[in-house]
Amino acid sequence: VIADTKTGSIVSSTCLIPQKFSYEEGSVFGAGLPELVGTHPDCRRRGLVGEQFEALHRWSEERGHLMQAIGGIPYYCRRFGYEMAVYMGKGRRSYANDIPAKPSHATEGDSAPRSHTLRPASPNDVRFLADLHQEVSRRLR
Ligand SMILES: CC(C)(COP(=O)(O)OP(=O)(O)OC[C@H]1O[C@@H](n2cnc3c(N)ncnc32)[C@H](O)[C@@H]1OP(=O)(O)O)[C@@H](O)C(=O)NCCC(=O)NCCS
């Protein structure tokens, strides 16, 4: 944190969260996540975050982290050496209409049962989902 020397009030703060990342199967390494970055509105644009990031990056290196990652404001974080890596909170969207309702040979108005159903994943699906994830990740190496 950075505190006002006269009042003792905290005017800017951040923190470093140590995490384990895995890149490929079996390749696990330490990484540091700067988080909760904030400066009091009256004290912004004085480079206070930059000073704290210098300390965080040093601590992260001292802890043997191979990289730092941040889920922050892309343009702002570039100032501290970060580059866009992966989108966060993205996923695949499927529409109910894309789920085959009937066998492909069915005609309009056919009362044939649905050929596929949509349901929430259950613990029984974990093995299948994990295998699928491994298979897809392999293509990205
Ligand atoms: C973003 C924030 C932490 C910057 O704090 P700060 O102490 O002013 O940071 P610095 O002095 O190191 O840098 C300020 C610079 O960043 C720029 N900046 C601030 N917010 C920005 C944003 N959203 N996008 C792009 N640039 C931004 C300022 O324009 C300023 O640039 P300049 O001095 O060249 O004009 C502060 O505005 C804040 O607390 N915002 C609300 C919380 C937040 O968004 N936190 C970030 C989460 S990653």
C-alpha cells in the first residue's frame, strides 16, 4: 500500500497472489497475479501504481514465479509490460435451435422423438469433459 505520510491514510494499493499455472500436462509452475489495483481519486496520475508494480514484480521474481498475469485494463496494463494473452470469461455459445431436434431425414411436422437433448453437466460427465479438454488442448500446442 501507499499511505499519506501526514494522515496515514492509504491512498493506493494492490496485492500479489501466488498461483500455480499449468501449461502442458505435468508442467506446473508458479505465477504471480497482481490484483485489486486502486488509487484514491484525489491521488491518481502520480505513478503510484507503477511504483507498486515494480515492488510486486520484484517479489514475484524472488518467489521464483516464471510469469505474472493480470486481468486488468488492457491499455493501462501494457504500460507495465503486460501483453494481451487470452480472453477472460469467454466461452462457447450454443443456441437451442442448433441442437438437432429430429433425425436429419425427418420432415416438417414429423412427430419423431428428438435425436439430442440439452441438460446440465453432472459429476458423471467429468471424465468425458476432462478427456475432451485434453484432446482439444493437444491441438493448441
Ligand atoms: C486505474 C487506476 C488504478 C490508475 O491509478 P493511478 O495511481 O492513477 O495510476 P498511474 O498514476 O500509475 O497511471 C495513471 C495513468 O493511467 C491512465 N489510466 C487510468 N485509468 C485508465 C484506463 N481505464 N484506461 C487507460 N488508461 C488509464 C491515466 O490516464 C494516466 O495516464 P497519464 O498519466 O499518461 O495521463 C485508478 O484510476 C483506479 O483506481 N481506478 C479504479 C479502479 C480500477 O479500475 N482499477 C484497475 C483494475 S486493473
